[in-house]
Amino acid sequence: MITKLEENNTVKIKELERNFPKVFKNGAIKKDFKENPYTNYLIYEVNNKIIGFINYYLIYERLEIVNFNVLESFQNQKIGSKLMDAFFKIAKDKNIKNITLEVRKDNEKALHIYQKYGFREVAIRKKYYQGIDGILMEKEMM
């Protein structure tokens, strides 16, 4: 099941942080909600356990994917695609004009799904991620 994570759902926020400790430090999501009015999270749950999410910013007529992750033991089961489908439904419903994201050049799984959904490379940020290039990608929605 895919739902939007609500700012006041402390139980789900703590679970998301616990399930993805490499992504979130304790309290990071609450801080994100408090400090950033544009932040949103879609979560994917199986048997009431969060196994994937997309963190994105909704800024007027554009979306920016900040983080997109599925637990390794659930990868290659179309969960990422289902999250992206739900994300693109939001984009369509909100009449979004473009979507951007940044990804490490060596993240082949992420690059594959982004390319599958029509994102194109628009710039390279040299050595942006601890010496690894970052790729800025964009998808026009018009």
C-alpha cells in the first residue's frame, strides 16, 4: 500500500528512520517537516512495515526527488516502479511542469528506473558525492 506520510504520524516517522538508518539520522524527518514547507514523503508498506519511500519537494509547479529508496531485500519486485507510478500521479494531479533529481553516477539501479520513466541527463556535478560525479536529471511534464 502506498500512502503519504503525514507530519504528525510519529510512529511511521520513527519506523521510516529505523528502517533506513543510512538515509536518516534520528529526528531527521521531523526536522525536515518543521524546517521545509515543501517536503513530502510517499511510503510503501507491506504488512504495515515500511519497505520503500520517495522523499520529494513540491515547489509551485515543479517537483524535486530528494531521496528514493527500497529496502534491499524487497528490490527487483516492482516496488520502486509502483512508488514512481504513484509519484507521477501526484505530478499529473498537481499539473507539474517538470521534475528534477540528482543521482550518483555509479548508482546503476537508480539510473535505470529514472531512465525508464523518461528522465534525461542535463548536467554533471564533478566529484559531488565524496569524489563520485553526480548526475542532474530532469523530466518535462508538458
